[in-house]
Amino acid sequence: MPEEDVSLPTDLFVIQLQAGCGASEVDRRGRVEHLASGQAMRFSEEGELWAFVDRVLATARERD
């Protein structure tokens, strides 16, 4: 099956969850990286993850 040419948005994030963390667990730990800027951070709770994403996207909007 041939691969399709799929365009992806430039504001992609990679989220790595610590081993043993599952979707049903309240306490999530891991690392998040914004691929376009290279900004990254470790987080120990879900709120920190989403605060980072919001901050990075707000900065990107200010530059546009």
C-alpha cells in the first residue's frame, strides 16, 4: 500500500509518560517537548503539562 503525502501542522508536541502511568491514573508524570521550538520540560501533574502547552502556543501566536 503506497504511503500518502500527509501534511502535519507545525505546532506538534511530543508527550512522554513515565513507565507505569496509565490513562486512568490521576497522577501523571513525564516530559513534553514542542518540536518546532525545541522547548521542553518535565511535569509531575497534568496541570503542568497543559500550562506548558498553553504558554508555548500563546508565545507562537504573539510572534505571528
